[in-house]
Amino acid sequence: MPVGPTHYDELAVLRRELERERQARLEAEACLADGLRELYLREQEIGLLEAIAADVNRAADASATLESAIKRICRHTLWPVGHLFVVQAGAPGAEPRLKSSGVWHCFDPDRFEPFRAASIEDDDATYDRLPGQALGTGRPAWTLDIAQDEDFSRAAVARQAGLRSALAFPVLLGREVVAVLEFFSDRDSEPDESLLRNMAQIGAQLGRVIERQRFEAALRNRGQAQVAPSPDAQLREQLHLMNDILASITQGVAYEDAQGRLHSYNRQFLELLDISEAYAESLPAMRDITRAILDPEKRRALFVLNGKSSDDTGWERLDGDLIGYEWDHSKNHILDMTSGYVVEMRRQPLATGGYVWVLTDATHHIYTQESLRESEARWRSLTHLSADLYWEMDCDLRITKIEGQGTSNMQYVSNLLGKSVDVLRDVRNMSVDFDEQRALMNAHRSFHELELQLPGGNGEWIWISISGEPKYDARARFAGYRGVMRDIAEQKRAQEEIRQLAFYDELTGLPNRRLMFDRLERAQTVSAREGTHGALMFIDLDNFKKINDTLGHKCGDQLLVQVAARLRDSLRTSDTLSRLGNDDAARLGGDEFVVVLDGLAGGRQEAGAKVGIVAHKVLAMLNRPYDLDGQQVRSTPSIGVELFQGRGQSMAELMRRADLAMYQAKSQGRNRVCFYTEAMQARTSS
């Protein structure tokens, strides 16, 4: 088979498709590999955190626990060197300093011995960029190439050992930096945000080890202090009185000493936090207490409030793992516990050191607020999803709020903000009289589906439906209105389409038989009330069927449309012009038009003369040639007229008489006007 250009094109297309598929497959495989690698790293990080936490919980010796943590971190990161600095407090007013703890881990001790020795002897570590930065900021620090860092005092020995990137992070006890861990890599490594976050958590965990050391030292000091003389009777009495006062108040109160331990408390404090008396008597660290109450088994959620009380709005819900969460005493906290209590927690620092904890049972109050917030959130969600707008007015009936998405047609509505309800006086097509609507609102009554037209931004008028109800303040005083408004343009458009289909001819746009009868009935009513005459005029196009059959239905439709236009030009705007289409009656064709004239003053003869003038004007207009698809065509009408006054005859009878007069015009040679006479009826009967 010959291979032509077309076949080569098809082959080229196939090759491109195959190449695109191959590239897509490679990219998908790369994404999958990256995803699996990321998943593996996250699992390893979680394993590291859990292992160090387990070491801390069962630690019997602080140095061994810290050394184990350093070893685990080195193995996790594959960084060969890890080292711990401890923070030593200086003289009063002096800054704390860093000193090597002697706790190390090295993959190759011989290779890194000079660097280890230099670190132990380094008295300037406090001012080094890496550990000094972690001490000063309380946050992890990263250096891309420590050997080239002029602010790092051990740069020369680090360069000799082949060390490059470095990481340091603080060990925290609350907000206090009690130690600094540093790690070194023999490769260039970019900062890893995930690793930095994990080191921050590990630093908080290891702080518990330092905390335990301090607690044990405090117990030893307390045992030594037992030899001191006991307080006098007056002091004991004051202490008993203070305990009685604490026991009598409904709030939970506790004192956290400068070392962060629970020192004094009342019964409500234990009850609200679900703490046993035996545990409290051991004077545990408040950090352990808060960690226990933040355990998922004890708390549903923790909320941090931006304000100073639970009455303020703007709180943030904290869920998930809250190990190491730092309490900010500048903000209130709300703890939702599985015990059923919702506790507002305040932690205030004392000038003499330590903190006072004040707990308030806010269960009912917070649940009520949460319910209100959920209701508001649902409402806002509904208004956001809905095409309706929510609005409010103040007691002076001034629009103060408009919320929601609305529709594109409703953009102008925002211009109503700040305006009085009186602005509606100038709108178009209000479904009720404005003064009536204003009186209803002055009476503080609800209203529903008030329809009106407002000016749109593009010069058009838009249909709006408004519903509202009065609102009242806590003292039952009228505070204004609130309600919804919606765009009903589509509804109005649909209504108009239905009206057109129900009452108007689709081809010419003229009223159909149904609407014509309604207008004829009104004309009879006006005639009876005012004593005037009216007339019913039947117009039939001569030889329309011949034109329709020879030139086609398209030209026939063009003729009907042009006839309708000429008839409009011949009549008053108050007159009714109707086309009786093929669906109006079995014997009526689509070439028949009906005119209803009303308000003809004077006697029957004078009224007949006026109708004759109109009829002959119509006759002249319809005798002019028509341009149908470039062809000049002539068509003449036959017109029958029936005069009426009041309701002497039924509408069906008036139609029959006008129809007889029209056929009389045809029988007399067509293209003429005939008025109905009794003789016509006699001839028909005979």
C-alpha cells in the first residue's frame, strides 16, 4: 500500500500522542515516588517524636535521656555529630550563658574528637551565631555552611572535620530556654521546615527532663528546710481563713509557684479540671496538669479567645495534638472537657513570681454562645448560597444592612444603604400604593412579596420582591425591620411570556381572540356607563388563500405582519386591534382581523359616520401594494361593521353581525365597507 502524505501525518500524530502518554506516565510515577518518599519521611518523623516522648516519660536519669535523644536525632537525620549545651544562670542582672554538658553523640569519635574538645572548651558559645541564636530567640536556627561562618567560633575545627550544615534548637521549660541542642552534617543541606517544626516539639518534650531535675532539687531543699521553726499561731490562723475563703467561692483558684508547680488550690479547681486530691497533694508541675487536661481523652476542644472575656468574639478552636501547647496568659482559654464542663481559664502573672490560675464554669454560657454562632454560621451560609439578599432597617426606617450574594441584576441594590424607605416613592410599578405601604410600616406590621422596579446599573429597570417583619430590642421597643429581597426578573419575564402566549398572537403580536373579548366587554361597559357608542369591525383579506398557496406560507406570513402594521397606523392607541388566528375557531382563517372602537360620542348616525371614516382609511391603507420577498403584491380587504351601545347584545351576537356585514361586502364585489342592517339578517334567515 503506498504511503502518502496523509498517512505520514497520521503516523506523526500517533507518535506525538505516544510521547505525550509516556511523559504523562513518567510524571505520574515521579509524583507517586515523591508522595511515597514524603509519606515515609513523615512516618519516620512521627516515630522519632513518639520514641523521644516515651524516653522522657520513663526517664530515671536526665543525662541518659538527653544522650538517647541526641542519638535518635542523629540517626534520623543521618547527621554525624550532636551535642548538648546547658544554660547557666549568671549573677543577678547578668545574662544566662551556655556551657557544654559533656553529652555527645558522634558516628566517628576519632574523626570528630578535635571538634568535640573545642566545643567543651568554648567559652564563647553563648555568642556563636548558631547556639547563641537559639538561646536568644527561643526558636530553632539553621546554618547552611558552618565552616564558612565567621561568627561561629569553632569554624576552623569544623572545617577540618569536614562539617558543613548545622542546626540548633532550644530545650524549653515553658518559655524559658534551659538547654540548647546542636547537630552538624557533613553535607550541604537546605533548611527543612518539617524538621525544624519537629525539633521545636522535641525541645518542649526534653524540657520536662530538666523540669524533673529541678523538682527533685526542690524536694531536697524542702527536706533541708524542715528544720526551720514552724509559723506562729497567727499565721496559721490567716492561712486557715484564706483556705476557707477559697473553698467558699464558686470559681476554681490555684497558685503556680515560680518553679511552675501547683502550690495552693481550692476544691473547685480540682473539680473543674477533674483532678484527684491525691494527685494535687503531690504538687505536680502545672505543665503536667495542662498536658493531662489537653489529652484527647479529657478534652473535646480548646478555644483561644482574642479578647479578655468569653463575651468577646473572635475565638480560635485548637484541635488535634496539643502536646507542648504554650499557654499565653495575655489571652483567655476555653476548655471543653469530656467530663461535661466547659471551663474558662485565666492565668495571670504575679509581681512576686509565679501565676494565679482562675477557672470559671462557663458551660451554659459557652454552649449558648456556640449555639448562637452555629445558627449565625448556618444563616450566613444560607445567605451566601441563596440568590436572596438579607436587609435590615433601623427604627427610623433607614436601610442599615444588605448582605448576601444576590444576582448580577441586584448590584444596584447596595446603593440603597443608608437611605430612608421614602426612596421607594420614586420606584416604578410598585404592587401597592407607596403611602399605603408606608402606613403599614409605621404601624409595625409585617409585609410579604412587595413587588417593585428599581433602576439597574445598566439603565434598565429590575424587578425586586421584598418581604419584611418588624424587630424589637430587649425592652420590646421597635428597632426597625429585617427581611429578604430577591430578584424576580426571570419570574416576571416568564409571566410576560405566559401572558403573551395566552393573550397575544405569536406572529403579529396583536391581541388574540381571548383578549379581544375582554376588551369588547370593557367597551360595552364604558358605553353603558357613559352613553357613548362603540363599534366592532371585521376585516377579511380578499384572496389571501391564493397568495398563500402560490407564493408560499413565508410570504403569507409577511403579508399578515405588514397588514397588522398598517392597521396599527390607521387606529387610535385606545382602539383594540386583534388577529383571529387559525386556532380561534374552526371556520375562521388566519387572515381575519377584528377592531374594537369605543368612546364614540353623539347619536347612532354620528357614531356611524365616525366609524365610516376610520373604515375607509383602513381600506385605503390596505389597498397599497405589499413587498413580499421582493415581489409587489396587491391585496384588498372586505370590512364589516356593527355599531353597539351598552349591553343590548351579547358579544357573540355582535361578532355574528359584524361577520354577516363582512360577507355582505364580499358578496358586493369585495374591497368595500358594509355596516350591519336588519335586512342582512332577514336574507340570512330566508
